[in-house]
Amino acid sequence: MAETAAIIVCDDEPDLREAVAEYLARRGLDVRRAEDAVALRRLLAERPADLVVLDITMPGEDGLSVARALRAESDVGIVMLTAAGDVVDRVAGLEVGADDYVAKPVDLRELLARLRAVLRRREAAHGAQLAAAATPAVPAGKRVRMGRTWLDLDLRRLTGADGAEIPLGPSEFALLRAFAERPGRVLTREILLDLAHPRGDEHFDRSIDVRIARIRRKIEAVPERPAVIKTVRGAGYVFDPTAEA
């Protein structure tokens, strides 16, 4: 883990915010402070962060809403601060995309250990991203089975088992093609954006997660339990060509 990793501590309690920030800064981390969601977004707009320590209970926009928005638009690490013993908050935080959680009152040593674990996973995901970008795409056949459907790369068509065509938007086909040509390889959201939309058009500046959710409804037998395009928590997505239709 890079000891100079950029961290933002977002908590509306000044004493806790300062204590956490000071502790992490003394251990070589690059720490900034935010008292609420507005301040957090301002800091992220000024300079990206590797990880955000985010309190769930804050005035204005709460931490769960912020975490959901952050996960939709980036792969920034997220560690939630939750009330002690509040299982509902912990589960909710993980469901919206947080990487981990620490209960209040915060044990600073435990927090640091959890932050380091999340940052190590981020570094591993980044390494996979670089490898995917450097390695030429594996040539795929003209037709690739994707769960209960078939993707024809030449005709740019998705068909069901009965041969009926399933409508695909241009961005959906681009994402399916990226997966079809790289079976079994974990692809981060950044890599998927680059592969599907190399020009970086503003038109496609939307959440990869939203598009993949739409794709899953077309190719998965049970979209709520995806087996064809799986989520790799903290890393991205992977296409399993062996998944049963």
C-alpha cells in the first residue's frame, strides 16, 4: 500500500474528524477533511482521493446516499463509520458499494488496518487494469454464448435461445463485446469505459453499473443473482463464459 495514499475523512463531528485525520496523517497518509457531503464533493472535484472515510449519519445528505453516488461514478475506496451494534447500517453500507465499515466509537488502529486492506485491494485492481490494457484482446468467435443468449459480434446482435433478437443499444453492445473478447478477466469500470467508448464522449459519461444492470436483465436467468457478468467487489466485473444459461 502506498503510504502517501490520498484519504478524505468526512464526518460532521469536529473532534472525531480531527482525531482520525491527525492519526492517519502521522502515519504518512495524505489526509483532507470534510464536514459534510457538500464539502466532500468539493474536495473530490479539486483532487481525486484513493479512499473516503465516510460517516453514515450526517446532516443534509447522509453517508449512504453519498456512498451510492460515489460508487456509481468511481472506484474510490469507501470505509463507512457506523453506530456501534447497528447491523442495519452496516449491511446497508455494504449494499450501496462500501468496501468496509468501522463501528463508533472508532478504534484508530482498527480503522488504519481496514484502510490499508482496502487500499491493498485497490492496488491489486489497478494492476489488473494495467494488465488488461496492455494485453491484446483475446480474439473471440463470431458468436459468443453469454448465459441464456448469444452475441453475434459481426452482426452486432443479441439473440435468445429461441433465436429472437433482443434489442441492444450501442453502449450495451460495446460493453458486451468488451466482456466477450476478455472472458475470465476482471475489468474495472475505467477499463470498461476505455474499451467501450475510447473517445470518451460526454454522451457516455454515465454509470457503468447502470448499463450493466440493464444488460443483466437481458442475459441473466436471474438478474438479481448474476452468474454471467459477475461483480468483483472493489475491482470491477468479470464475464464467466461457463455460466449456465
